[in-house]
Amino acid sequence: MIQNGQSDHIFHVGHAYTMIMSAVKRIPVAEPVWKDLAEMRLAGQTYTDLLSEMIEERKKARLARDMQRIEEEGTFVPFSEIRN
């Protein structure tokens, strides 16, 4: 729009903001949990990095427990008894 010889520039930042912020989610946590997380972070580490690391460790621990349970409860056939 031009008024009095000056043009008004309209910037549509809402769309860019929506695209960027749609990837950001908020997780409410109790204050003691927040403090524990803060203490676990390494210098320069983001909370996303910390949580990703914790998720991977949890997945590995779950896999190890599942493998242990299968080994203890499963019935196995020796390779020598397997035919082609």
C-alpha cells in the first residue's frame, strides 16, 4: 500500500514461525525433574540431545532385558541339528 509517497511493507512471518515452531513441543515436568535433567546435561548440550541420549540408552537396556529373558525362557536347537 502506498500512502503519502511512502510504501508500507507487509512481512508475513506467521507462516515461517508456524513451520519452525511446529517441530517444537513442550513437555510439562515437575520442578525436581527439571533440576535433575539440568544437572545431567553436559556443557553445551541441549535438552533435545540429552533426552535423545536417554531414549537410546533406554532402548538398549530394554533390548538387553528382552534378550536375557528369551535366553532364560526360550528353547533352543543346536546348530548341528539344523538341516538345510
